[in-house]
Amino acid sequence: MTDEQRYLFDTLGYLHVPGAFGGDELEAAQGAAQRYIDTPEDTLPEGFSTDGRRHTHGFAFDKALERFALHPGIWPVVNELTDGRPRLVSGTLQIDSEPLGLHCARDDFHWSVPQYGVRDGRIFAEQIVVFPYFDDVFPGDGGLLVVPGSHKAAFDRPAGAFGATTFESLDDLPAGIINITPRAGDFAVISERLTHGTLRWQPKDRVRRVLVLRYQPQFHPGGGSLPEPIQRRLDPETLELAERAGYRDIKKLVAARGGPPGASPDA
């Protein structure tokens, strides 16, 4: 991570990485995502399903989507935030339409999880979510909401702190909540400690297609294994990325990319 990225992520709890991919790579990802969306559920390959919003294991549907699990445009961020011990837990293809209420991992599990801290000039975030954007999002469109800085909140969010937990449009947003508007080819990254949600998607002639890639440390006990039919579709490096491992273990894919953050180039 760059010094600027560290400062922004530590201060805000999220990061916007613009222009990380484009051209043929973006076009291939858009085409693959749309093929999944357009495939009737009863003809989907084994292991895939959809509820209209979430398309499970979307990252594994096509190689043009799988590549984002280890994309060089976001790898330095994933590598640092997991202390060089990453594990891909899931990768859903998502299309937003309905609003999603404010939430975070502390709301869903316990105030103490997931961990977040800074040591030796680097950030450790126990659970992160990476969103590669395949479509432009403009102010007023809707999409991702965040409460900047809430990943460091010392107090639980009181019920009704913002007057509501679900919001329809920008006009409804109270002070303290912002709408992030990445363009196609951008990444957004959040800590699961960050309070977040989504606004209703407003455009009728455009969609918001994103992958929701969830990572945590490879030694973390939570998160199930990917189903066997999904595993059979993946490249060896992606399979390794999805595997659990011990704290002292360094995965081959990490070593091949320069090692954990701060590692000596000759190590």
C-alpha cells in the first residue's frame, strides 16, 4: 500500500482505487457477468444459484471474473491488510436494486470482531471486502453507503442514530453517511468493521454489477470452504488463495508476488 492509501483507509475505513483495470479486461468481465445474469437458474452450472440480486460464486463463473481474486491492481492492498496471509472466503456477483440497511460485522457478531489495528507502519484488518466495479456509478445513482471512520468507533451505533437504517436516495441521507460512486474499472475496499449499506439503484437503463470478494487471514477459523463443484473450476493459485493455513505459513502465491508486506526482496 502507498502512504496515501494507508492514511485514507486508516482514517475512513474504506479505499477507492480508481482506474485499476479497463479495455479488453473490463469488457471481458462485463460480458462474463452478464452471461451469468442472463443464464436461467435451472441451466446454471453445478454450484451456482441466484436470488436476482446475489449470484453466488460469481468470481468462479468465468476466468474473466476469477482473475479479480488476485488482481494486481488491488493485490498490494489485500496483501497488507491480511499481513501477507490472505484467504479468499467468497466471491459473489451482485446487482443492486433494492436498498440494503446499515450494518457491520460488529452488529452481526460481537463488538470485538473483526480486529483492526496498525503495527510497524502497516494496517491489519481481519475481514475486508473488495468490490471490482464493472459499471459506472454517478452521484444520485445509488449504490454503496458508508459511515466514514465508523470502523474505529468505541461505541455501538445506537438504534435510530441516523433516523433510519435504510435510505432510498441521496436526499434521504443524513450527515455522517456518504455514497461512494466508483466508475467501471475501479476498486472499492472496506473493512467489515465499517458501517455500510446501499441506496436504492435509481437508473432504469443501467445496472451496477460488482463482485463482492471477501478476504480474511488464512488462520482465521471462520468461513466455510468453497463447494467442490466450484473448486473444480478454479486455477491452482485461486484454490490456494481459498485454503486455510497456519499463521507461520506463507502461501506460494504470496511468495511469488514478493512475499508478505515488509519482506526482504531476497527472503
